[in-house]
Amino acid sequence: MTPFTLRLAGAVLAALLCAPTCALAQTEVRMWTLLSGGDGARMAALVERFNASQREVRVVSTTLKWGEPFYTKLITSSVVGAGPDIATVHLSRMTNLAGGGVLRPIAPNELRQAGLNPADFYPRQWEKSQHAGKTYAIPLDLHPLVLYYNKNLVGKAGLLDAGGNLKPIQGIDALTSAFRAVRQATGRPGMTMESNQSSYAVLRLWLSMLAQREVPLIQNGRFAYGAAGVDSLTRISDWFAKGYAQAGLNYQASTSQFMGGNAGFMINGVWEVPEMVRATKQGTLGFEYGIVPLPRMYGNDSVWADSHAFAIPANEGEAMSPQKLRAVMRFIAFVTKNSLTWAEGGHVLAYRPVAESPAALSLMPNRLYAEVARSVIYAPDAWYMGAAGPLEAMASKYLPAALSSQLTPTQALRMFETEAALLLRKRAPRY
């Protein structure tokens, strides 16, 4: 046997011996996500792109029901060491999840090894990903409330400028007048928003108004909104009482009302942008729309927002191996640096190199409300706050009743405060 033949046989033998172990060398990363609809489809596409981009890591994603069911399962599973390797969470839940021991901190050297620099993220989002001086999440986006408008109906009310865009609206009275003008000019609701019991939209709008008035929701462990809070909720309820908006609509009904051409304005999150784009491209929308940041109703431009982020469950008693950690961070870095796809879902990106790229800056309709990132406010930092958190659930029981006139604003807030005050006195849980 010649030397060449010996070398060839050795190579073949080595390949055969390696085959079983090489197949096992791929690291599987289990991800739980609460993202559904268009967001879910975009995240699935990013997972697929990542898996196709290399062979060392494979991400397997599981979608769970949004809200309390997701967070309850995440908390429970992490406590018993049976959680996923990575999860998508809301930054508004950081105090609850990180403070409760549900998440594993991400060390500075782990960020560096993945090629992620805190300075590359917008400060407000990065700050919100911290707890007790440590990083517990990697921000992906920002999704605030915005004001959508139907140019056909709003135009009939004389609210468009010469370029066909919404004239500036400043002040709560001006906003109310705009809703009234559409109603009077077209006979259709001036505004629509989710307003049935269990809806979160009322709380989010109310928190925006408090922030614009520089009035805190909670201070020194007590509710502190006072007369400003009652007045703000009264202004919202008046839109419904005076017929400018229809009370009792659930989320689907309110968005359908706007997309069916039956409301001049819609207060909703940027997550409805993909549906607007899709309907426009397919020619099924029936009108031209526009979007602006939520107007300044009081002293500043504050607006409620939340953020999706990646986090690593602590999985008590099941320490993550260095190999698995590298795989997780590799995936997070990939999605972060390829997040333009995510921006197409209407979201404002948190990673500046992509957010400030020419492609992102020219993306429509996102650039119509890009400035909103400077004015966002999150729910206060507390264990009971945040997306689908206990306080949000209590607010959704009482505040919508003020819009349907089942309760006065004062009654609704008193009932909400009475029940929620118990939360403020409870010690933050350590799960």
C-alpha cells in the first residue's frame, strides 16, 4: 500500500469515526416566546435564517400564550430548573423577573464575547434592561402608542394640511376637537381604541397623560396621581360619553372599525403597522392612512411604551454550560444585528447600528413616528408592574368601566386603588 493510499484510508476512517460525534456536536437552544401573529412570524423567520447560517447551533422555538400564562410558566419552570435556554420577555417585567430570581444576569465579558456593546443600544432601553447594577436582558425593540388616522375622514373634517398630512394637534382640547370634528363632518366615530373590560389600552393612555403632566402614578409606596389622574381619565371617558368613540369594543373590534374605514383616528400600538401595510399592498384597506406620535396633550411629549427583549432564565440548580451559553449569545447577537426584519413589524429598534442605518431610516411608515423614541416612558419599576402584571390586570377591571359610564372616573379609580393598594404593601417575591 502506497503512502498516499495509507493517508487516504486514514482520512476515511477518521471521518467514519467522527460522524456520530460530529452529528451530536450541534448545540440545541430551546427558546420560549410569547410572540404571535406578525411578530411571531418575523421571529420564526429570524430563527430560520440563523439556523441556516451555520451548523453549530440550532434554535428550537416554542410559542406560548401571551400574557400571564406565559410569565407564570416561565417563572415556575425556571424556579424548578426546567425552563428554556432563552426567552423573549418585556422590559417592563425586569423588576419582577430579575428581582425575583427568575433570570440569569449576563456578564460584561459574555456581552463582549458575543460582539455586543452596551453603548450600541439606546440608553433608555439599555437602562431598563438592568437590575441592581447587572444586565438581565438584551433589548430588541420599542413599541409605543401612536395615533393612526384615516386621511379620507380626517380630510373631510378639515384636519389635513396642503400636503395631505395631519395638521399639528397640541393640547387635550385640540385632540378632543379633532375627534369631534370628524364625528360632525362624517357621522362616523372620531376615534377608536380598545375599551372593553380587560383591555390594557386605557391604562397605557392614562399613564401617558400622567407623564405628560409630570404626575407620578406611585410615590413612596402610595398612589400619587391625585386630581390629575381623575381629570385625565375623565377626559378619556368624555370622548365616549359624547359619542366621539364607541365604548365596549374589544381589541379586534376596535382595529376592525378603523381598518374598515369607520373611524377617523385610532389610538393603538405600532404593532398594527404590518396589518396596515399588508392591507394597503393588497388594495383592501380602502383609504390612505397616516401615523403620528401620540400628540402632546399636556406639558410634554411623553408616551407609554414597552420593549421586547431576550433574557436567559436562571433555571435554579441547572447551571448553563459554557458551550450552551455561547450558543445562546450567538443567537441573540445574530438577531440583534439582523433586526431590520424586526423593524418591518412597526417596531422602533433598540440597536443603534441598525436603527440608524439608511435602510431603517427610510423604512415606511416607521419614519413617520421615529421621533417618538425620545419621549417614551415605561411603567414604574415595581414587582407588580409591567406587561400582564398584577397591577395592569387590576386596572383593566375598573378603568374601562369609566368609558362605558358604568362607573364614574372617580369611582373607577377608587375601586382600582383600593384593590391595588394591597400590592403596594406586599414584599417583592423571591420565587
